[in-house]
Amino acid sequence: MQLGAILQLLVLLAAANGAPVLAKKILGQRFAQPLDGGRLFVDGRPLFGASKTIRGIVVAILASTLAAPLLGLDWTVGLRVGVFAMLGDLVSSFVKRRLALPSSSMALGIDQVPESLFPALACRALLSLSAVDIVATVAAFFVGELLLSRLLYRLHIRDRPY
């Protein structure tokens, strides 16, 4: 198991997932245009929901891209992590809207697995990750996000814990 690569990936995932939360805290509703533009899917529910913003996607990708060189990785690894983490997050939001769950609600597993699995798979060759490394990354992200979410809520950085 490659603990170094797993830790690097987890830091990049934290940057990608934490940046939108910090941007919302700092900027409030400024630049918070919903990514789906308020469009509804054929089922009459929002495509992604109001909490998925253009600002959030952009800052997530920028944060992970800028963090990669600080970890000794090429910036393209950070870019890939950011893009695929946000793709996973959008898939999660899409599924949650189909299940009639409100924006920012927690759905155990749906919220954590795609946004860690997609980037891990996308970086498999770049970081020489094995299947065990990918499973370990997803498991660590799953637990870490739940614990960190509660801490950020207590610090008044998150609006609600998971």
C-alpha cells in the first residue's frame, strides 16, 4: 500500500471539498450562481440544486490545482482531482435530487463515495494506485469527511454537520 500517495490524494480531496465551504463563508452569496441555473429535470426536481454553484466548482478546482505542487505533485494531478471530485459531487447531488432529498442534506455514502472514488480512479495511473490504495482512500475520505464536517460545524465554518 502506498501511504504517501494516499495521503497526497486525501489532502487534494480536502482542498477540493473544503474550498467551496470556505468561499461560501468568506463571500456569502456573492458569485454564488447555481450551476444548473435553476433548471428542473424531467421529474420536476432541480437538476443539482441551489447549493451547487459555479463559484464552488471553480474554487474547488483551483484549490486542488494550486495544492498539488505544494505536495510535490504536478499541477495536472491537482486539476484532475478537482475536476473529478466535483464531477462526483455533482453526481451525488443529481442522485439526491432524484431521491427528493433537499440541497445540503446528508445521504450517507452517496455524499462521500463518488467524490473520492472518481478522483482516485482518475489518478490511478498518475499516482500508481492499486485497488487496495483506492479502497483505502475512499474509506479514509468517508470517515474523515464525517469527522471533519462535525468539527467545521462546531467552528461555525459549515452551516450544518453531516
